[in-house]
Amino acid sequence: MTQVLQVTTTLDDRAAAERLARTLVEERFAACAQVAGPVTSAYWWKHKVTTATEWYCHIKTTKDHFPALRERIVALHSAEVPEIIALPVFGGHAEYLQWVNDEVGGEPAP
């Protein structure tokens, strides 16, 4: 079993976040993805502090599939520099972690 990762990205539109989540699952880059928000973010961008309303997309995948997932997020994302952060899952329910492994990389949804 390969290591499970939780990947996080943010989007500026709820519908876009939901589309991204569904696409990544349908295309088998992820076993599941959850959309949460809105949240207010403050960050440096182009030499000034910016605030924005964003939605999180939390994506469950495997370490082996992360490079392809990252590239797919970049291709689908509207941001010039999208946030993409991958965190290793060090523990959890063994059956759930196995399920993530089993579902990622299978046949895409019809």
C-alpha cells in the first residue's frame, strides 16, 4: 500500500471548487474530495497584501499519484499560482486508507 496524502487547494468560487473536486474524483486522480468554506484569506500578492474569499478543496490521493494530480490541478485551476499543498497521512483507519489506495488510478468514470 502506498502512502495516502491529503492535498489542499483553494479556489475563489464555490462552483469552481465543486467542479474541480468532482473532476479529480471522476478522472481517478483522487478517491474523494471535499469542498469547505467560505474562508477569508489574507496573503501577499504582487507586492501588496490582498484579501479574498476562498473555498478549500481537500483531496485524498496517494503519493504515487500526486505528481499527476498536481499537474491536473494546475491545468484546471484559474489562479496564476494555485495553492497546492500535500500532507502525508501518518495514521488513520486502515480500511479507509486501503480504500483510498484502491480507488485512485482506476478506470475513469464513464
